[in-house]
Amino acid sequence: AASATTFMYAFQDCTSLQEVPDGLLKNNSTISIYTGMFRGCTGLRRLGSESLNCTSVTTSIASLFDGCTSLEEIGNKPFVNPVKLTSLSGVFKGCSALKSVPADIFDDCKLLKTVTNLFSGCTSLSGESPYTVVNGQKYHLYERTAETAAATGLTAITSSKSCFLGCTQLSDYAQIPDAWKQ
């Protein structure tokens, strides 16, 4: 049987959808496009663990949860094998109820270059912003620079406008460069 390869805008504006269950598409490694899949699902409250297999996603999962204003909880490692992802543009944009994200949510996204609007409008987001630990040292998304790339094995993020716009409750908000917050 053939497997679906695209879920672009598949559930957009499904306002009654409340949860993306643990492991939903964990075993479907053929999906290459998740763009806007849950965009505008204003009733969505939880993104489960190991829910979305990103093995075949080579560039972006843009706007995946954009406007999911009720999303409060994200399980551990929601993205399975996201090793080819280079962009997370607008993935959680406007998720105003989101209180926290797992610190290690982007550990396997070593090729990231673009995080524009990633958490823009996530005004309830608190705690420390996501980071990856390399050799016992934390590297937040905003610390993935050309200067740290060789030592960390993490690609420098070069497009970050409004990544943390409005995320003033983050404990490291003062350390986040201004360009990431505007």
C-alpha cells in the first residue's frame, strides 16, 4: 500500500481537534511535507511525544502549529528523526497558551538555519528557551552561531527575525539578542 507523502494543511482550521496523539505518524517515514498541517486548530491543546516522523522532510515544517491558540503542552521529542530540517519558520507562531517546551526539542535539528517567527506570539512561554547540550555546555538557539558551529556540530542559525517576539516571560529573555525579539 502506498503511504501519503504530504500533509500540507491537512487539518487546517479543524477547531474541534484537541490532541495530536503520542506516536501518531511515528512510523511513517515517507512524509516529506507538514507545512501548516495543524494551522489554525484553535482547540488543539496537546502535541504528543514522537508524533511526527520527519525522516523525509528535507527543508521545512513551516507554520505547522501556527495559530493554535489553545496549545499548552508539547510531549518529549515530538519530531522523530528531524536530522534534515533546515527551517522551523513559524512552527509555533501565535500559540499564546503554550507555557513551556522541552529544552531538548531541537537537539536533533543540527542543520537549522531558519527560525523566523518560531515562537512569535507565544506570550505564555516561560522557563528557559530551548537549548542543546554539547560537551556539558548549553547552546540555546540564539547561541548557534558561526563562532560555535565547529565546536558544537550545530549549523549557525542565520535567519531569526521575531523568533521570540513577545516571549517576555522566558527566564533567559534578557540574554536573547534583540533581532530575535523584534
